[in-house]
Amino acid sequence: MTELSDAMVERLENEFGATVNRDAGEIEFYSDFGEDFILSFDPDDAVEDIADQAENFDEDEHVLLWTDPQVNSDSLYSSLSDIEDAAEEYLDTLENALVKMKGWRAAGMSDEEIKDELDSQDLGELNIDMDNGEIVFDNPHMYRDCGAGEEMTVDDVMNAIHDEYDNHGIDDLICSEIGTIGTGHGAPPITGLIEDSKGIHKTLNEMADMLEEQRAVEARADER
């Protein structure tokens, strides 16, 4: 069992910009995205407790703390990595469909011919129904429809896919799936949630490594 020494506190403050309250068992610091993060620890077993929390920090769970609990209560998602994979697949599928359609258009194919090609092509989980104005991506972890909801021409479909691809990044798509950001104090910008959580985890691991290093230094000094 190792309490925080004066040297450990000084290094936490100087190297990580943290505020340390040994008696209360709290380390407070701001993430790169501006989140006011507070780590509570056992004052009597500080080094071990901080290391354990760093090792077991759940990045997905931390992100979900800032999202709408009503949205997440019935969530089918096992983790944010599933949603992230689905978002990447969605954008790749849109790009692939757009490249195909541009190629067919450049080859002089008519709308009807392109429509027939779309019906026969394997576009993964993307389904394009020009008659009903649907451009649907239906994945177990993400559902998107960027269609017009009414009959569309080939140019309409290409423009819709182009706009969807250009205007939605991975983080934006993930956030649209997990709900709206909470209003809690210190919440980071919504597009920074994923990277913010990863950054906090990295900082906690670096803190744990520093504390273990400092404990070893102090142990050697005591032996002299």
C-alpha cells in the first residue's frame, strides 16, 4: 500500500497540470478537449488504485456518460468500436457506389441502364431504390437513409451520396447513433468525444507509469 508522496504530488502537478487533493483522494485535470476530469482514489493505497483504474478505464463507457441515457437504454450496441466500424463501412460503401455511378455515367449509360446496374450490383449493406427515393444503409450497428423520400434520378442519387459523404465524418456519424451530448459540467465538444476518451486513458496510463517510477526511486533512496 503506497500513499502519494510529496514528490509524486509535485510531479503530477508539474508534468500533467493536475490538481491533487491527497486527503480527499482526488486528482483533477483537463483533457485536451477541455473536459474537467476527476479521478477518485483510495488515499491509503493511491499508487496501486490509480494503476488499477488506468488499466481498467473503459473508453466506450466514458463516452456514453456524455450521451442521452434514454437513447442508450435500449441500445443494441456492444461497444463504440462496433459503431465506428459501421461508420467506416458506410462511408466506404458510399464512395464505392459513387465511383461506380460516375463510371457508368461517363460511359454514356442512361438512367434506366444505371438503375438496372444498381439493382444487380453488390453494394454491401447499401440499398438504392430510385423509385422510392431511398439510399439506405442498414447495418446492425447503424441505420442511415440519405435519400429524398420520393422518386430520384441518377443525378439526384449521385448528388445525395456526394453530400452525405462530404458532410459526415466518422465522429459525426458515431455521435448521431449514440444520441445527443449531455449537458454536464465539463463536457467536451461532441465531435471530440471519442478522441477525448482515448486521450484521458492515455494520460491515466502515463500517470500510473510515473507513480510507479517515482515509487521505485524513493524505495532505492530508502535503502541507502
